[in-house]
Amino acid sequence: MAHAQSNEAMARELWNGTGLGSVFPRNIEKVVALRLPLALVKMPRVTVPVIRRWLEDRCLRARVPNDHRNLMGCLVAYCGHGIAFIAGADSAEEQRLTVAHETAHFLRDYLLPRQELLAELGDEVADVLDGKRPPTPFERANAVLAHVRLGVHVHLMPRDGNDEESDPVVAAAEHRADDFGLELVAPRASILTLLRKASNANATQEETCAMLSERFGLPQHVFQQSIHLSDQHRIVSFLEDIRPPLKINK
């Protein structure tokens, strides 16, 4: 998988050959188990103290930020592998969304950049990426290292109502993960087909959201937010550019 590929291409590559891509709602947990070095751990309640204790009990060292909020998910990645902690008490739809979002972060923000650097600079740079040794002058001079987080990669997924968009870099990364995560479980092409059907049937916005939610096994609010987006100064969802010609009812 090349990091420069589109969301659609990366998602197709992940599902290809599994026999699971044409079955909806998609079993994102199974494809992760089949294709990625990413373990999914479900907990009744996901918080940083709980995650820290879980890691310590298994003699796994990772610096996680001091945060006491309830989370939907958390990703810890190191040495080419990852662990995604999922709030198991959430609904199946919310869990599917969380798994897809954390998988998107693991691929786009950690695994693929790592693989590209190893291919470009050689396997010996893995120790630099993993924080085991400082970079050599040659490695330090390579600008690409400046765009990759060294050492343990940690991503927290807060619940709604927690503002994570005050930092534009964080906000941009979250929007990219939102878009890629949705593509993993609700492909753009499939959504477009259903939106055309809804438009032809004069379905209301509420009916359209309910149909999409049932088809893809995701919370309705995912599609409500996408359809309602207008001219906001943010990176918009991939649904925004297909809404106007389909004339979704308001």
C-alpha cells in the first residue's frame, strides 16, 4: 500500500482477497485480524489510566498522555505493530466506527509512513523510528524524517463534546482519519448508489440517513453530519461533493 494512494485505493487493497468486502455491514474487525499487525482489545471502559495499567501488567512500556476522559478508543503503536483499545460497552455500530477510525490512523499515520521510510532509507532506520537510537547526520538531513513521529505512537479518540480541533494539525489528521475510516466500512461508491436511490424515491433526509445506517452498520449521526455539512471552514466529508447533484431533501 502506498501512502500517496487515495482512500478508495487503500481501502480496496485492504479488503481485496478476503471475500469480505462485498458483505455489508462490513466486518472490519475480521479484516484487521486477517491483514494487519493490529490487535483489538475491548474494554468495558476506556481511559488512559486503564490503558496504562493494562500495558504495565503485560510489561509493555509506552508513554501515554495524562488524560482522564472517557474515550471511544485509543491506539498505541510501536515497532510496526499496534494495539487499538475499543469501548466494548458501546453499541455495535459505534464500535464499528471506532475500529475503522483507529485502523485508519494506524495505516495512514503510522504503518504506511513507516513502511515508506524503511523502503527509502533501509531497515536500519527502524531503530530510529522506534526511538532506540538517535538518527545519524545523514538520516537527520533527510527531510522526510521530520514528518514522522519517532518512538511510540499514541492516538486518543475522545467522545463527542471534547474539542480536539483547536490544533489545526490534529484537526486535519482527524478529518483524514474520519474520511479514510468511513471509506473502509462505507465505500464512497456504495454510498453514492444508495443516495441516488433515495433521491429517486424522494426519501427525506431522515429516511436516507436511516437507510445508510442500516446498510453500513454505522450510527445515523455519521451520515446526518455528512449531509448537513455546508460551507464551513474545515475539511469537509467526502459526502459533501456528491450531495448537491443528488438533491437530497432537506
